[in-house]
Amino acid sequence: MTEQIKKASKLLKAGNVVAIPTETVYGLAANIFDEKAVKKIFEIKGRPLFNPLIVHIKSIEDLQNVATNIPPKAWILANYFWPGPLTLVLPKKKTIPYVVTAGKETVGVRIPSHPVALALLEEVDFPLAAPSANPFGYISPTNAAHVQKQLGTKIPFILDGGNCEKGIESTIIGFENDEPVLYRVGAISKEAIEKCIGQIGSKTKAVATPEAPGMLSKHYSPKTPFMVSESIISDIEKYKNQAVGFVIFSNGIVETSEKFILLTKTESLDEAAQNLYAAMHQLDAQGFDFIIAEKFPETGIGISLNDRLSRAQEVEFDKETQKEINNPNNS
């Protein structure tokens, strides 16, 4: 692994973009101070320039090198949750290029907890911009094989760190008048944040120019039409003779097969999060007419998982005719 980290470091220092593991999902990384390299991220992903990137640093001490006017509650959150899947959106230092922040005066920052990512950050000694290593809007990758399949011909190297521990993206907290605001639900629940600093506001709905990644209404989507079920048993019965793939949370309702993927045998939301994107990738590759995912309990990170499902749902389905109908929100 040391040689692989050194190879990734050498490529990054030379202005290349490489895929790296984090505890959330795999990222497409570049030196934040190399504007040409950062622009390559947008080109490779097909990502719109108005969508800001998250900066990854190696230590809390480095936070002041990329952000300024840091509110007291941001320091509390950083000391409690870092390294880990929490991104803080803070006023940026003037040295941070606007291409990283989509022209905004704020920058999203976090310290990843993946040991390979941390070792790489130590080796390069500069922060890394690293959005998910997938084509824009598609399912995030949680292992190196996902990255290889989607972007392998477009990047020089994938630093393989195994399967991602968390499996969904970081929670993002911004600050308005120095008070914390939830911008994106993620691997850390809102309840966990509020246990640390008290009640926080929320601003997670899609906007034309998002304050942070993951706020657009359509995101994390498979190519196969996708819908969310609040009555998975009845939907399994309804579509049992059709070319439909199912993502299942509730244990015991069906045997696992190529068509039915059970995310967890213990109804663990953490385990379901680890396996969700991999299940979506697996079903998307099988040529089904559409995919149905069971809605998660609206508690803890189940809220974050349901957020991912709702953003992946590209079409709505007419329950009577079983045909797609136009969704005005996606026109």
C-alpha cells in the first residue's frame, strides 16, 4: 500500500487527478491549489462548475489554512467528529481558488477517517478537492471496481482502499450568522449533531446554485428507472413476473437473489448504508426495466438513506397502469 500511496502522491503533485478511498465514498482528487487539475475533476465527471467541491485536509490544525472566521460551534463539531464524515462550510481563505468553491466565498472542509486517505494527505502535504469519483449525477462508488467501471479510462490511477465503511456521503453543516445549518443529511445523523451542539436549522432542499454538494433534486441516480416503495411486500407481489430489481431493507420477506438484494440481515441502518450504493450498482448492471427500493425508517441515518433514494428517483410511476408518468420536477 505504501508504494500505491507514493504513486498517487507523485501523480497528484504532477497535476493529475486520481481516485482515492474515503470512509464515505471514493473521491476524485486533485490539489486544491492547482486550478488546472481541479478543472479536470469537473471535466472528467461532467460536473457543472456551479456545484462546489469539498476540500479534504489532514488535521484540525490545517483548518485555519483553508478557512477563516471560524465560528465557535464549528470548532466544537470539528473536535468531536473529525476525522469523520462531517463537512463544515466556512468562509474561505483568499488563497483557495474560486473554481473549488464554485465562485462562492465559502468552502466545504473535512478530515476523512480512512487510513489510506489520511496517509496520502500526509504524503502530498496539500489539501485535496475530492468529489465522488463517478459521472455527475450517477450512483456514488463505494469500491475501486465501481470507479474502474465508470471512470477507469479517464484517470491514470485508482488508489484501492477496499470497500467504504460508511457507504454514503458526509453530512454537511453550514453557518449562517455563526449558527449551524444542515445543508445535506449524510453519514452522521442530525440527532448526533444536535446532541453535540444543540438544535440546528435545516436548508437541504434543491437550489439552482447549491451552497454545498448533494443539494440538487436529481442525484445519486442509476441509469435504470428507479422508484421508492412504501409498501415493499405489495410491490414485490405486483411486479413479481416482471423484469424488476428490488433493494430490500426488511429481513425475512424474500430470499436474496440477483433480483432481490437484502441490504442487512439485522435491519441495521449502518449496514444498509454500507451496502446501498453497491446494491444499486449491481441492479443497474442487470438490464431491469426498473428498480424498486424499500423506503427506510425515518430515524437516524435512515433519513439520510431516504434522501438518497428520493434524489435517485428520476421518474414517478402510475400505480394503476404501472407506466412512467412525467415528473414536472425533473423536466
